[in-house]
Amino acid sequence: MLRKFFYIIKSDRRIILAALTVFVVAVVAVALVGGRDTTPVSPLTDSSPVAAATVAVAPSSSQRPINDGTIAAAPVAERFPFDPNTADSTQLLRLGLQRWQVRNIYKYRAAGGIYRTKADFARLYGLTVGQYRELEPYITIGADYRPAADLFPRREVAAASADSAFTPRYPVKLAKGETIDLSTADTTALQRVPGIGPYYARRIVDYRQRLGGFTTLAQLDEIDGFPQEALPYLTLGAGGVQQLNVNSLSLNDLKRHPYINFYQARAIVDYRRQNGPINDIGDLRLLPDFGDEVIERLRPYITY
């Protein structure tokens, strides 16, 4: 009866046997792994006060652990002459610089940056005053990277200024009673006039070209802010003016003149188309855009 009661079919026996096998393997594995003591054995007992003190002390910043558990000192920074423009990463690391500082130096040089003086190296990000003072005596800037001004000492410049052939940096102004011809003077000559610098010299030459030449000194007042103190140093020669042929020029050519605007140029073109060529400047009086003042200003610049 008991045999029938505990009878297990063949498929169930296989399942139970497999489960028992897995259980036994797991127990053996836990016993093997859990029984191993990985705690390092100290030469002193736990009750020893020296051992307790040894465990409590952490390695200093100048030390680093190595694989066998002992403490090794960090590498000491070396000191040797170096050029920050050409030194490689190995040399820079030997000097005690951090890897990210070395990367910054490489990026600076790749972007075209140059260390021309020792003080330029002091701007390296993260470099402390103490580090710079230690490295400063060893920084050597190559001759090719130094400022070009070092090739010409100040005494050589002073000697050149004393030379009669030396060209002054700024033009010498005209003395009282001296004059220049406004019709032919270029920008360099105009800058010799008291009150006229590069800006007004360019404005005068540009306006003279647009007009076709000055006919009176009063036309300089048409330049905004023209310095009145310059007028006594200017004269008008017999250079003449360039005249406009109102019968042949197009609308665009006519309106380029400072005394003719777009509407006046269009009126001239319309008059030519409707009435034929213009024979006298008085013909323009028939046009509403041309008053007596406009015609008198244009008279020196008009031809037919």
C-alpha cells in the first residue's frame, strides 16, 4: 500500500531529479564563494592600537595606490628650458601641467595664437601665480616668435627721425600766407591745410569730381561741416571745369551732377523729346523745376 501511495510516474521523477540537481549545485557554489575570505590579513591584530591608526589614515595627495596595495609617490614636476610655441605634450606634462591645460595650449596654437613674451604664457587658464613664477625662468621664446619691433631699437628710430630724408608721419601744415590750388590739389596736399584732415580731404576731392571742378571757394560750404579756417589757405587756379552736354547725356548721367536731381534730369530729357535740342540755358526757364538760382548754379557746367 505504501509503495502505491508514494509511486511517482517517470516524467515527474525526471523533473524532481533535475530540480534536486540544480539545488545541490547552487548550494555548493554558495559555499565555495561565500567561504573565501577576501579581507587582507594585517600583521597586527584588530585589538592593536597601531593597526587601528593605520586603517584610519588615508593616503596623502602626493601619493597614489598601485595594484599590489602599496602607496607610490606621484611624479615630481621637472624644470627645464622650454618654448611654449614649440613644446610637445610630453614636455608640457613633464613640467607639471595638467592634461586639459596642454590641450588648451594646442588649441591656442592651432588657432594661430603665438606666445610672444613670457607674460603671454601667464594667461594660460588654470595656471596659478606660484606655478608661473616657478616656470618663468625656464620660458624661452624663439627669435621667430618675438615682436618684430624688437628688431628696431628705439635709438634707431630716434636716429631715423633726425635724418633729413626721414618722412614725417603727419603732413606739415601750411604757414600763414601759404596757399594751395583747390583745382589740382590731391588729398595729401589738402591735409597740409590747417583744419583739414584725411576726412575732409577725401570729401573735397570727391565733391570736386562730382561737380566737374570748383568755380568758387563758396562751393566748399556745400560740404557739411567744412572748416572755415581753411579758406584763407586755398585758391582757385585756371584749371577750368568739365561741362555737361545737356543734349546728349542720358537721364542717369544728368542726375549724377550735384546740381541736377532726378526730376530736373527727367524734365530735360522730356524737353528734348518734345521740343528738340536745347540751344541756350535760358530754354530751361520754361521748365517749372528750373528757377533763376538753379540756372545760375548750372551755367558754368552746361554746354550744348
